Amino acid sequence: MTALRLPFILMLAGVLGLAGCSVHQPVSLYQLDSGSPAQPAQSAGMAVLLGPVTVADYLQRETLLQRQPDGSLQASTDGRWAGSLSSDIDQLLLRQVAGHLDSQRVVLAPATVGFTPDVQVLLTITRLDSGEAQPAILDAQWRLIDRRGQVRDNRIIHLQEQHAGGTAAQVQAQGVLLQRLAGQLSTALKPLANQPPIAEAPKKPATKPVAPAAEQGKQPKIPMASPIRTDMEVFRF
């Protein structure tokens, strides 16, 4: 009896094992490709404060979303982001911009105490996605604020990149879009590298000391006339 049960138990274990494999399929983890940015060499290059970088709410998750032909978004079944997509975007842009400007003085917001940027970049990314049959699309807007607090550039960006269709190809295409964004941003930043220094406010002239109120109330003394006796009466002051 025991001998008859053993093959049945082994067969049942095999079926359950196959069922478990079909349910718990391995999921691939993806990160954005930052490309091969040049290593900045100038330690005294252009000072840029990159950020805050605002990313659309629907992108702030580990789920890798797929754009459908009807415009809807569905969660990918075979892949997800390996961590924070927002952090990946920050690091990619930082490396790319620093490489394009050849400057070690490109930092992410918030800045450390004592860091005075030549330009601050306010960047908003409203769309970054793709689908098996949909191209990768990036929609963004930046504003460049100079050291005087004035807006020097305001631009709305729409970029598109084709891909082979698979999840890995889509992630690679999205990374290429962000690299292109960093290249355009760096081109807009370069003319602001040689800003004239901020002129110091003119010093106010020194004011004369005000006399005490007691002295202000005194009237100047007028000498009294003294008569001089001659042929006629003359008054000398």
C-alpha cells in the first residue's frame, strides 16, 4: 500500500511545483540608463543648483507603467523599477548636466549652506512613459533663475523616441529622452555662465548729528545796540 502511494505523492508534488512556478514568475528590475557622460574636470566651473525637480504623481511608484493604444496606463507584468524613479531621474540629469558643462559645481536641491549658484533650474516632468506599440514620450518644462532672482529662460519640451517594443527597450528609450533633455538644458545654461557680478548697493552719505532739543529751542543772541555820543547819535552793533 505504501509503495502505491509514493508515486502519487511525487506526482502531486510535481504538479504543485509547476503551479507555484507559474504563479511566482520572476520579475525583472530596471533602472534608467544615464549613458556615458563626460567626467567634469573643472572644480571652479559654473555653479548650478539643479532642482527642485518635480515628477508627475503617476511616476512616483515602483510599478513600471505601460501606455496602451487608447491612452490608458497598465502596470507591467514582467518588470518594475529597481527603487525610486524620481531619484534615478535626479542622478541621471546631474551627471549629464555636469558632464556637458564640465563643472563639478552642479548640485541637487536643496543646496548646502554657503553654496551660491549662478543659475537655479526649476524642472517639472509631467510625462515619461511608453508602451509595446507606443513610443517613449517625455514632456517637461524648465525655468532658469539667475543670481539676481530673474527668470532668464522658460521652455516647454516635448521629446519622443522609438524603440523595439520590449520592456528593456522601452526603459532604454526613456533614458535616451532624459539624456536629450539634459543636453538641451545644458545648452540653455551655458550663456549664463559669465554673468556680471551683482553691484553693491550705494552707501548712504553720513548724516550730520542732530543737536539736542534743548539747544534747538534756543534763539541766536542779537547784540544790543550801544549809543555813541558824537555830533549825532549813532548806534553801533
